[in-house]
Amino acid sequence: MPGQARRPAVAALGAACAAAVLCAACGSAASQPTPTGAPTPTPSPTPPPTAAPDVHALAVAAAGLGVYQETTVPVALVHNRSTQDSVSGATAHFDVLSPGGRVLLSADVPIPPLAPDAEGAVAARLALSGYSNTVRVRLAGGTWSLGGQTASTLDATVSCEDRPCPAGPRSATATVTGTPPIQGAFAAAALCVDRTGKVTGGGEETGTGSAARVTVPLILSSPAVSCRVTFSAAF
């Protein structure tokens, strides 16, 4: 019959359509995009370290007293903490104190011009006795600037017959090497220490002429093994 002859064809067509639908569904599932991870952020460049600001200040690196009979010599080693600028126009104020802390005598001493990160000795000579006295040092003033003439601090030999040098009046002599000698008026100061590094005294001197060799009279409370002498044009 004509109607019956069409049924197998319709069934075949239905099966083909079903297979096509299934294949389309499979193809659609396979074409889904694969999720990707978040992009890695680009690191920011590290800024260069900021240089610490320069310090315009002075500090006392060492201090002490030289005492012999009726003479007392307060001494100090002053450090310019600036690493870039020289300093000039500063003053060291010495107070000699009794064992009870009373101020016995005072003195103001100009600090020689110091190069960046340099040290310089300052000293005063006072008419005072007392081996148990102590010293207090205060630093004031100062103008910092680039360049300028500065003092030189040298290791010095202590002139005496015995080593270490006994207490009392002695002298320290420093030969200026590697530095042009100062012509004209000059000022010098010495600070001396014993074997343990304790300050035992020092001295100060001014003069006129060629300072290719500087000799500073000393007052020592106890034996000294070495001294440092600072000299500069008079200021």
C-alpha cells in the first residue's frame, strides 16, 4: 500500500535526525572555552634608597684632665659628625668640677675648623690644683659649609726619657708630614692617653713662623703612651 511504503523512510529519517542532534550536542560541548587563570601582575620598580640627611653637629669623642701641682689642663677631642661639610666658629666650654660637682673654674676655647668626619683636640690651661677633680665639656655654635681651610690632627711622640712618660710637665712633638707647613700664626693642642686609652692630660700652644714641626707643652696626671696634636692657622 502506498501509505505503508513511506513508514520505513520516515523512521530512517527520524533516526538520522536524532543522530545529528546528538552529534551537534557533542560538538557544542567540546567547543566550550577552557577557563584561564588571572594574569600575573607586573612588579613595580623598587625606588632607590633615600640617603640619610647629613648631620650638622659636634660630639665629644674623649675628655679628661691633666693636673700637676697648681696647674690643671682640661682637654677634649671633638668630632665633626657631618660627613659632607666642614665646620668652623664653634666653641668648647670647659667646667672643672670638684668631687662634689661644684664648678671650680671654667674656660671657653675655640674649636679649630674641622673637615667632614674629622676630629680635633682642644685644651685650656688653668691655675688650679686637685687630682680628684673632673671635667665637663659643652660644645656650642659652629657654621657648616663646603670646603675651606681645616685643621690637621696628627699622632705625636711624647718627649721624655722614660716610656711611658711619667706624670708632670712634659712635651709632645708632632712632625707635619704630607701637609704643607703653616706659615704665620698657628694654634695647636694635644690630648694624651695611657695604655688603657684613658685621657691623662694634654696642652695647648700658639706661635708664629713655620709650623712644620709642632711642639706642645703638656701637663699629665699619670703616665701617657701616646698623644694626638691638632694644629691649624690661628683663628
